[in-house]
Amino acid sequence: MLTKRIIPCLDVKEGRVVKGTQFVELRDAGDPVELAGFYDEQWADELVFLDISASHEGRKTIIDVVEQVAATIAIPFTVGGGISSVDDMRNMLRAGADKVSLNTAAVKNPELITQGATYFGSQCIVVAVDAKYDESIGSWRIYTHGGRTPTDWEVTDWVREVTARGAGEILLTSMDQDGAKTGFDEALTRTVSEAVDVPVIASGGAGAKEHFVDVFAKSGADAALAASIFHYKETSIEEVKAFIRERGVLVR
Amino acid sequence: MIGIIDYGMGNLYSVKKALERLTIPYFVSEDTEELAEADGLILPGVGAFRDAMNLIRENGQFEFIEHWAADGKPLLGICLGMQLLFEGSEEHGDTEGFGFLPGYARRFSGKDSQGRKLKVPHMGWNSLTFHQPDHPLLKNVEEGHAYFVHSYVIETADPDVLLATSDYGEVVPAVVGRGEIMGTQFHPEKSSTVGIGMLENFGAIVRERSGAHE
């Protein structure tokens, strides 16, 4: 049967991997191509690269990174961050990315999802969703611009909208849990998993091996994404997989 | 020498890089005269069945590929390229395929045998069961996992063409073959050591073939 996926995320800024906690503090964790090869050997199931470059020059370097990564590893990977047109998507896919991830641009112009799915197929179009609990609506609100800008979208409405438009996968980040290292947001992940038929990648909050068992067993996630616990070798992907396999979760 | 058939669909970058890492000689071409010089062909493909068949016909590659298969030369279909080797698909209305292998592509039911919901597409790593482990394509390859992304699945009444299968609520033909016609539903170039091993084996099959010509 289909296995649950463990996905390290590499935030790339001007060609280097960095990781922010709560989206603010950044630390440098190395060369993206080298790290990609390392995670492939560690049995990562997939990789996600998020380009957080601020400058136009920085953005251009991500294409080189994508080409080098595609030439190095034999597992699928997704590229996101700053993708705002069909041309951007085409450039990434041509450079060897398997999927592209849309976030702010998808909220600004949902038609972009439809176009991407039509031109390249739903299997290449991931929509990244940054959600934060909002008591005033009794649910999670969608944010854009790396979590800085609130939108009018409630999470269930938004994920239904994007999947109706052809998104093939949801990369769901809990802003409440991101960087906290106290576990994935199970309630949020379950809500989204139940609302859509496409795979859901849970993100934000991984701090220990147990958290991966919880997110798969209790929330219906198809994949779990983490960054710092892998980058700083607090645990390894192999250790996480061995741990959750012993607890009945199917992994590769 | 492997020829990769370019008909305007599918990302060829990763499969090219994988062949380079394996030091298997290859070239990419849409030109049937050039492709005719190859010892083995790869038929790639991502996207819709009907679009792919239409492009192959428009490019004048259909009859070339038919003759290639009739001559008993090695041909490896990847992902959608594998499905094209079968009789047809119900994707966007019925479309005829090459018909080299018996079977038909139809949409996943989206349910397991107990009626529970399964997500479509079938996306991610699934375990393989080898039915013909001694087949040259599977030789020395670990019976591990491969990375799948597809919404349509081949249904065949002929178990002889199933070299390896996966399970996603129903039998998923994962590696198929009869004679020199072979295919993988997953992308071998994205399926780590298991998939790379099969690409390496296809390279060996083609090399043997070229030796036989000399």
C-alpha cells in the first residue's frame, strides 16, 4: 500500500539554505544541492524548496539550484516561493522540478491554479496554505506574504476552492505551530484532510519523532514536512522512519 | 544507444540526467530517421492520453513506433508512455493506444475493497510485488518502493504481462512487459535505487541488443 511520506523542507535565500522559526529568525544551514543529496541518501521521500529571496537576482539563482538538484537526486521535489505566473511554473518544471508550489500568487489570482493545472497537469500543482487560528471566525484564517498578510479566506473554503481549480496537493502550514516544536497541528490537518480529496502535507511544529506518529495516526495527513529538526541533526529521517514504522505507520 | 522519443510532452530533463549518471549513451529526437538509428527507445510522457496519441500521430511517429515494435526492438514506456503501449484509455472519452500489450486504462475507482475512500491521483511511494523477478528489467533490483503519480490505471486480463504490481485498493500494474516491449507506471528516474536499477537494466538490455547487431 501507499506509504506516508517524510519531506524535509529547504528554505533557500540567495542560493543558500536557511530556516526561520516563526518566520522571523533565520539561520544558515548550508548548500541546497549538497543537502538534497544528503537527504536522498537518508531516505527522504521527497524534498520541498522554498525560495525566500528578496531580490530579483536572488530569485534567478533558484533556477540554477533546481537544475543542479534535478541532476543530483532521484526522488521528486517541489519548488515554491515567488512563483506568480505560468512562465515561472514552466521555468521551474523545465529546470527539473516535479511540482511547483503556489501561495500568495494563488490567493491574489486563483485563476493561476486553473491555468497551471491545465497546462502542466494537477499532479504538478501544489498550493501552499499558511493558516492561523482566528477566534473571531472560529476557524483558521489564510495568510499570505510569508504569514504577514491576513486574507478573508477561511481554510476549508480556500482548500475546496483550490482543489476545485485543479490543485493536486495541499502543503498546509500551521502558523500557530510553526517553529514551536511542540507537534503538528492535528485539528487543522484533520479539518483540511477531511475537506479535500487530494493529498495533504502537514507542516509546522515538528520537534520530536513522536510528532510524526501523531500527525499520521490522528489527522489523516499523507505526508509530513519538517526543516530544522533534520537540518540541525536533532534526529534523522531514518530514525523517524524506524520509529514510526515500529508504531504501525507504513513508510518506505 | 538509447533514443528518447520527443513528441512534445513530458519533462525529459530528469530521465536524461539519470542516464548520464549511469553513463548510458542516449540522444533525444523527434525525427524518426534519427530514432531509427537507436538500439532501444524510451517513450516518455506526462499528461493526457488523447493529447499524447494525437501528437504522436501529428509528428508522424505512430507508424515508426509500430514498425519498431513489430521488429522486436526494445521499447520502454514510462508513466503515460507505458499506458500508451496498451489498447486504449477512457481518459476524456475513449482513445486508442498502440495495442502492443493487452489492457485498457481507466480511472481509479477511488475506493478500496471495503468501500473506503482512496485519494486520486495515486500519489507517493508504494511497495512493489515482483511477479517475474528474473525478468531482465528486474534482475538485481530490490523489491522495494516506487514513486507513483497517476489517476488512470491499466486493467488487464492477461497476468503474463505483469512483471511487478502495487496495491491501491486494486491491482496497479507497475512494471509490464512482453518480449521487447516494456513499461513502468512510475517514473524510474524519480524512484531512487529501485527505479534507477531498472533504468540501468534497460540500458543493459539495449547494449546487448546492439552487440547482437554487430
